[in-house]
Amino acid sequence: MTTTEARPATMFDSLNPATGEVVASFRIDSAEDVALAVARARKAAVWWQAQGYKGRKRLLRKWRSIIASRLDEFAALMHRENGKPEIDALLELSLAIEHLDWASGSAKKVLGRRRVGSGLLAANQWASIEYMPYGVVGAIGPWNYPVFTPLGTISYALAAGNAVVFKPSEYTPAIGKWLVDTFAEVVKEPVFQLITGYGETGNALCTSGVDKLAFTGSTATGKRVMAACSATLTPVVIECGGKDAFIVASDADVDAAAEAALFGGMGNAGQTCAGVERVYAVASVYDAFVAKLAEGARKLRAGEDEGASYGPITMPSQIDIIKRHIDDAIARGGKAVVGGADSVQPPYVQPVILTDVPEDSSAVAEETFGPTITVKKVRDEREAIELANDSRYGLGATIYSAKKGREIADQLSCGCVAINSVLSFAMVPELPFGGVRDSGFGRIHGADGLREFSWPRSVTSTRFPAPIKLATFDRPANARSLTVKLVKTLWGRGGK
Ligand code: NDP
């Protein structure tokens, strides 16, 4: 089948980005369709919550086993619809599975009822906290990691006891459908549903009255999502892109740094929110690093065959952005050490390494989301830190250094840092993932990710009568003097 076969106006095609072939056709769900899905989810959420942590863990782990046992089938679909090599799809799936396993196994410990200290003034109280599911969570997913990224929301939201209505990107709906269909093999209730369509369908999800909305995508759309959600005061978690810096310190293992920068920058065709986009290498190691990086980049190749290092650009319109950034960098005096403007060969972009690019050019300031890396020579680590932090984004960063990694990490203003490895923070299920500034707010993954999809309920219970009754109009006559004495004794000393 080719791209342009007649189909009803209420449907759209998902295409193989490498060949243009139709992978499958999907409904463009209307606002009414979305409202119906949310209404179904609301009922299912009650059932899902009643399963308790134990029941949900059992069902989520059954789902995990189905995904794991059909790994090859799923990776092949991911290759077809997203374009990434199957080995990358397998890596993405493995990570997503581990997160699902962790979320399902940890929900009770993180969210379940626990006693907390009651303080001195309320010493007669038994104080407890527990985290309650919101009810229905709406998830709007991206196309670049069409399994790992949405499951970073969905696994955690489900484990916390929510029903989920999922709108995958219009570029990867078949992958979203595979996830929902396999879940339905385990859970017959509509606890996890799919809606499909374009931005308007996503917008309908924002205004549908879901109890929380999780968005991953561009900052511009993130702002639109937040504005739409504000009408119903729907809370949001916003995971946008980044312009992640990679610092090569004077004591770095240059070979290892170059290898990591290449994978972080070019892997997945550079379509990684926390991918390496700009490198700051200290002068003493700059030449050796650039030489090694260039040598490695020249060995990489975009393509669809098994030997290709990475696949096509999934979203066709991204190619223009990548080209604009390369053109701007070169027009502003940047040097293309590897590749250049003619590396853009739709639907592929071959590796591009740029040096001497001004910091205010789009290639350094804006998210490129392609297989391009800029490298800048810096005086020392201090300058590298200043430039790394001088960005409207603040998602992740990487540092290569034998001894100074932690010291540099402590000065970086971003959500996640990897020292002497790349992207590893996203692989650790217990670590929250997310950014600051234009990279968004809120967290997926880890205990914070579970709490993101629940609200805290605080309960106090009186264990015995208070020695001094203060919360009553019927206070003892000496309440004032006792209070003054108590507060001064407890907290009036020290503090110097
Ligand atoms: P968008 O932010 O436009 O889209 C992300 C998701 O939001 C998609 O599912 C999209 O649906 C949906 N959407 C679009 N408009 C609305 C709306 N008004 N209300 C609700 N949902 C909406 O990103 P793109 O896919 O267009 O990519 C653009 C840029 O975003 C890239 O160049 C890249 O820089 C960045 N990006 C960052 C990602 C990350 O991981 N942080 C992931 C993907 C992109 P549909 O696809 O159907 O339009």
C-alpha cells in the first residue's frame, strides 16, 4: 500500500518514515469520542482502584510478561512505524519493561499508608499519609521514543491506581495500539484506552475533564496544553525537549567521551529529548576529542538496512528544522568537520559535526532533534558550566571527567546529569526524570513519578487527650502563659 490511497476524512494513515508505506489507518477521534473514552475510564478507574496494590501488581506484571515475550514482534513494528533500527527498539523496550516492573512493584511502598511523626504540639495525634490515585490520567505521547516515553507516564499512573486515556503521536499510533491491545489481553475493563488523531484530539483530551494530564513534546505545544488544561484547573506534568550539554573536562578519557557523545547525539537519529546537542570541551583536550569524535562520526550511516547506525527522521517536518540549524551554523562562521548541508537527504540525515558555531545561532540555542553535534572549545570547566547553564532548556547533561564529575554536576542547572556515561539517568527506574525552565516540570519515573499521579491524603487520629487543650474556645485560664513558656523552652534557645 502507498501513502495516498483514498480513505474517509475521519481517518488518517500512519506511515513508515523510511518508505512512505502505510503501516495502518486510524480514526481521527472527535471531542465526543474522547469524552466517551474518559467516561468509560472513570468507571474503570473505580474497578482498577478496588484491585489494590497487590491486584494491580499482578496484572501489570502479566502485561509486562506479554510485552517481554513478544519483544521481537513489537520491535519489528517499532522499526516499521518509527523507523529506528530493531536493536534500538529492543533497547527501548527493555528499559520500558524494567520501569513497568519497578513501578508495579514499588507502588505500595511509595504510596501506601504510612505513619509520620506528629510533632510536639500535636504529640497526642497519630498522623498518617497515603497517596490516592487521581482517577483518570490523560497521556499525550511523542513519536521519538513511542514506548519508553509514554510508558514513563502510563506505567506509573496505572501502578498508582489510575485509569489512563492515551493519545499517541499521529506518527506512532500503531505502536500505541499495540500497547493498549496487549494490556487488554490481561485487563478486560477499559482501564487503559487509546484515542487517535491529530493535535485537536489531544486538545480535546486536555479539556475533557481528566484528572491529570501528562504531556511529552515541544515547549510550544506544552504551553498550549497547559493553557487548555487551565480552563478546568486540570493539573499537568510537562516533559518538553532540551538542548543538553556535554562537558569534556581536562582530565576526561577522551576516547570514552567521544564514543558517548556520538551515541548520545546521533543515536535514534538525534531524536532524543535528553540527547547530546552541544559539547563544551576544555582547550587541553579539545583537538584530541574533536579528532576522535569526527573519526567515529564518519563511520556512522543513516539508513533502513540492518547495518545502518540509525534510521530516518520520523517526523518529516523536522528535516527542515535540522537543515535550518546546519545552514545557520555554517552561515555564521561554523565549520562542518563532518557532513554539512548536504547531509540532509530526506528522509535521512547523515551525521554532522559542527565546530566554532556562535552560541546564539539556532544550532546551539534551539532544540535540533537531529544527528548533529556542535563542539565548542572552552578555557576551563568553569566556562563550560556557564555555557551549559546559559540555555532556556534544562533537561539533562553529561560530564566526562576522571575526578571533577561530581563537582561539575553540582553546578549544573538541569534535572538530570550523567557522569562518565550518557543518558544513564533515564535507565534507572528509581531516578525521577524531567527538567526545569523550558524543559518542563513535574517528574516521571521513580518515587516522584508515582507520586506525580496521585494526591496526598493526610489523616490525624487522636490517641489520647491533649495535655494542654489549645484548639478550643474553652481553653484553660493559664493557656496563654503555658503556651509562651512551652514555645520559649522548646524553640527559644540557640539559633545562632
Ligand atoms: P508536539 O509538541 O507538537 O506534539 C507532541 C504531542 O502533542 C503529539 O502527540 C501531538 O499530536 C500532540 N499535540 C499537538 N498539538 C496539540 C494540542 N494543541 N493539544 C494537545 N496535544 C497536542 O511535537 P512534534 O511531534 O510536532 O515535534 C515538534 C518538536 O518537539 C520537535 O522538533 C522536538 O524538538 C520536540 N519534541 C520533543 C520531544 C521530547 O521527548 N521532549 C518529543 C517529540 C518532540 P500529533 O502528533 O497528532 O500532532
